[in-house]
Amino acid sequence: MINKKIFVQRLNAYLKSTGMTWITLAEKFYISPPGVRKWTHGIALPSTPLFYQLLETFNCSGDYILGLTDVQTQQNFLPIPPFPEQFPKFVERMGSTFEQLETDISLSHSTVQAWLNKKSLPTLENLVRMAAYFHCSVDYFIGHVE
């Protein structure tokens, strides 16, 4: 489960360590400053594409910033591949099927199809649920680490 309090603390620590503010982060991501301010105050979480940008901007672990681990790894993370490309390869590599995943963690078939057809992306909560289902880190699930 995502710990919003820890997410806020860690996001603000990354901003401080890089000399950025929530306003400069918003400018970098081409989004409204109030949107980023919601993240830095725990009111909302970023969308999946913006979460990926955060990870790449701060060269950090998704599991760490979301509060899923307290281990802050210092490594060269991989560029995150597009989810519709990564997801089918991952499910196949894990020896599973979309149907099994849908059944086991209560995802609708139409939701999974929308992800595969590039019509939408999973929420951060769904990324965390799927990584837990496959007994792996979010970073591994999204292709951020090998």
C-alpha cells in the first residue's frame, strides 16, 4: 500500500536536495503548479506518466518514494519503457496470463484491454497491486530495474 505521508516526505526531500521547488517541478513537467502542490501536501498522487517522470528526474526508486521500502538504492536506473510494451512481456515472463491476473486481483477485462491498447494507464495503486501479486518491486514491474 502506498504511504502518502512518506511519499510527501521523500518527494520534498528530493526537491530540496536538487534545489527545485514544486513550482519549478511543475514547469519542468509542463503541468500546473497547484497540481504539484497537491503532491507535496499529500492531497493527491501523480498520474502514472508523471510518476515515471519523477523517477527519471530524481533517478530514484519508485518503491522508495512510495514508501514501500526504506532502502534507498543508489544505482543507475533504466529508462522506463512504455507500459503497453512492458506489461505483456512481464506477464509472459512471469508465466501468467491477463485472464489470471484479472481474476486474482479483481481487474476488469476492459481495464486491462485499455492499458494494452494505449487508451489508459494503470493508477499507482494498481501498479503497486500488480507488483505485489507478482511478488516483485514496483521498479522491477515497470522495467525501471532488471
